[in-house]
Amino acid sequence: MSGSDAPLILTAELPEDLHARFTDLRTEHFPPERNYLEAHVTLFHALPAQCEDEVRRYLARLVGETAPVEGRVEGLMSLGGGTAIKLVSPAMLDLRDRIADHFHGMLTNQDQHRPRLHVTIQNKVTSKEAKALQAQLSGVIQPRDFAFRGLTLYAYRGGPWEFLRRFAFRGK
């Protein structure tokens, strides 16, 4: 165990090409003073730090029996004061439900609810700025299928996330 009280963040890992493309968009459009992160798909915002060993063991077992998970880029998604890439993956949400069930009673209110899968490329801007970017990118983000490569665990320490471990899907 890390001996830390930093909450744990769990993300779904995009394929390398999408990760690079969405990170470039994020770098270009996210306010630079708040852009600490590369492109990511958050599944859980704050798993309890005291469960880190159990989280690591559970995820290692889970990815060993899970094949890469199908997903689809759907297009743009408005965040009101921001812009995201909308993703669809019933299988990833089912996998997330399994993790949520395992840690039932330990989840924050936010993490008790299924997320809308997305990659934020702009946030905390005016609605006008967000709509302008959405108009600029309209038609640029094309629907396409892909497979999530695994899960990634981080510790949240107030700024950039601390990478803890990557869990690659290895099942058939």
C-alpha cells in the first residue's frame, strides 16, 4: 500500500492513436493554466485510498479475464462550459458496473452513478467559447469503432495525477 490518503482515479485506456489525437486537441483547446493531464476517460473519480491494495488485486484479476473492450467515438459533446468527445461503450459501462458492485458501500456519491463516457478537450470556458470550438470541430470528429486497451489507476494529489499502474486487458 502507498500509505497515502490520496483518492484513486480509474480510467479506461484509449488506443494509442486516439489517445495521441485527443491529447493534441486537449493541448490545443484546454486552458493551459489548468491542463495538467493527457486525454483520459474517467470511470471512477475517487476510489478510497485505503482500498488501494484491494483495487490493484481486483483489477489485475479482472483484466486477466477481459478482452479489449469495444467502444465507439460518436462525435462532439457539449459540457456547457466546455467540449468533449462523446464515446459509447455498453461493455465498458458493464465492466465499470462490476467494479462498482465490488466496491459497493465505499464509493462517493459521484462514483455511485454511471458516467457519460467522454474525453474532455476543453473545460471551464464560457459557453460562447465552447460553442465556437464545437462549430470549428463539427465534422472533424468522425464516428469510428475502437477497443479500449485496459484500465489505468492514478492517485489524485490536487494537480497532475500520479500514475500508479496500467492494467492491460489480456482475456479472450
